[in-house]
Amino acid sequence: MAAFSTNILIVGAGPTGLTTALGLAQRGIEFRIIDALPEAQNTSRAAVIHAATLESLRGLGIVEHLIGQGMKVRHFRVRDHATLLFETDFSLLPSATPFALMIPQDESEQLLIRQLDILGHKVVRPLRLIRLASASDGIRAACEGPGGYLAIKARYVVGADGQKSQVRREAAIGFPGETYGSFLLADVRMSWPIPKDEVSLFFSEEGTLVVAPMSKNRYRVVAQLADAPSEPGLQDVQKLIEARGPPGEVEVKELLWGSRFQVHHRLAERFRAGAILLAGDAAHVHSPAGGQGMNLGIRDGVALSRALAQVLGGSSEAVLDSYAQERREAAARILTMTDRLTRVATLTNPRARWIRNRLIALAGGLPHVRRSVAKRLAGLERSVS
């Protein structure tokens, strides 16, 4: 069995793992990053990076590349079919990046990988973690790849390997929570009557619909749908928009990618078990309401790379405890926020929906409420950092 040693082993090369790696690379910290997939995924999945996340990435040499490739969106509006209930303006944010940046996850990952390559690091793939074992000087990781088995000795292991995390299982960290049901997700090209500087949330009797513009004349469509097909077709998306979207003729011209996904609400019981640390979806998953998932994971990665660099530079391991506590508290706040948004958005009782709409419309008339919502969505209020 081949073997090597490293200071830090990062398992998972999604946005969280790549951000952790990039933060370590910028500080000259030795590490390895591995992923079970033979190549990076080429589907869009998460599609928005908020202002607070861009600010946290500022020192990693990646922000201008992301902004240059993405699309700046200034407005978020909530409608019930044609009726405008609420709107907020990201351009008023107290930030150097006062917008929501629409960029598909596969594109943001490629930019992170390119920046990592510039700094002399590559993702080792495909290499699948099989098991972890504690040792007096760190962790022993047994992995499997095309060349057979590989043993890796690491001082610390970062689990950034998603909601089915093998690292979390090996560390025996609980992941309690619940499942909301199924949603349909699709990327399409279509004729759309709403300006491209807006993310739109529609309420309707049938359920919710979110439409967000992306680069290359694409739109992201997300809809609550109990019986969502596993591989939605163009007509599935067309029917959803006709039933829930704005009045008038909307033609879905091309389906680029579609999927069904289950919405989970789960939080790891702890983010640290000795030399093992969790980040991103390995530590927390929640509703896509507000587009917070990838953003929370990226900010985990930035914070964890900083904490690990401090410890390897001679600081007390209490720094890692602080990371685990602070990021778990931040995740808990996001889970509470997205849970409330999801439950409000998916009300089925007609009278409850009517009351909801009236209250949202009243709140939308208050400037301080609109500003507060913009800051919360952008991650600029401490309660959702």
C-alpha cells in the first residue's frame, strides 16, 4: 500500500473544500485535497454568491474573477402571480459588492481550481476515503483509487465531502434533522418578461416558483413540487411557469439541465472531533430558500483555513474549538431562517396564504424592513453570518 504524509487532508473538492484549500495555499500551509469523483461536476447546482461571501473571499485572489464571469443582480421581488408583494434592493447594501452574484457552481468551482493551480496545488482524484483511524500524532486515512489503496497520515482532516460525508460517519458525529419534500430544479433558456437584474419568488395556490437570471442567457428555475420527475423535461418546466409565474406568454425554448432534489434540514451535532473538522454540507444542509447553502460553506472554508493556519503557526488548539462553535452557531441561525422562509412560502391553507400575502405587502412598505431583508439575504447581518 502506497503512503504519504501531510499536515492537512481535505476530503471533498466542492466549493467548501476548494475554498479551504485556497486559504491554506495563500498562507503557504502544506495540504492535500482529494475527491472521489474522476472530474469536477459540470452541472450548475448552487447559483448565487452573496455580498458577505464575496467579502470573505477578498484575500484569496478570486473575487474579481468570479465577478468578471458572473451576473450582478440588484433586486429581489416577491409576487403572487402578477401582484407585487415585496421588493428589496441589494444596491443599498453597506458593501463593496452591493449585489447578488449569479454564477453557476460548476463555473465558480473551475475558477477556484484554476486559482489553486496557479498556487501550485491540484485536486487528487479519483480518490475515495474508506476509513479514518486516530493516532497519537494525528489521523490515518485509508483511501482507494485507480492505483489501488493509499494510506495518508495527516495532522488534521477536513470533512468537506457533502451531506453523505464519509468523514462525518468515520468521526461518529450525529447529523439529526428532517426532510421537507421534493423540489424541481432546472436551467433553461426562455422568453422572460422580467428584467435580468431581478430574482423573482412567486407564490401561488400550486406552490412556489423561483426564477433567477444567469449568464449566457440562462435562467435558474426552482419549484416546490411533491411529485417532481427525477429527470424533468421542457414541458414540465413550461407547465410550472404557466401555473405559477407571471401572466402573459412565457416560452421555455431550451432545457439545459434538470433534476429533482429532496430538501433536508440537518445540522451536525458538533463540527470538531479531535483532529477531524467538518465544513459545508458535511456539517449542515437546509432549504435552498435565500440561496444560502454554498455561501455558508464557503465562509466555513475561509474561517477554517484561517484557524488551521493559526494552529500550525503555534496558536492553541482552542482556535479550532472557536471555529467549531462559531460556525455551528452561524449554521444554526441559517437553518432557522431558511426553515421559516420555507414554511411561510409553502403554506397550503387559502386563508393562511391570504394573511401571509397581506403581512408581506405591509412589511414591504417599510424601508427599514426592506433594508433588513437585503442584509439578511446578503449575509451582512450577524444573525446570519
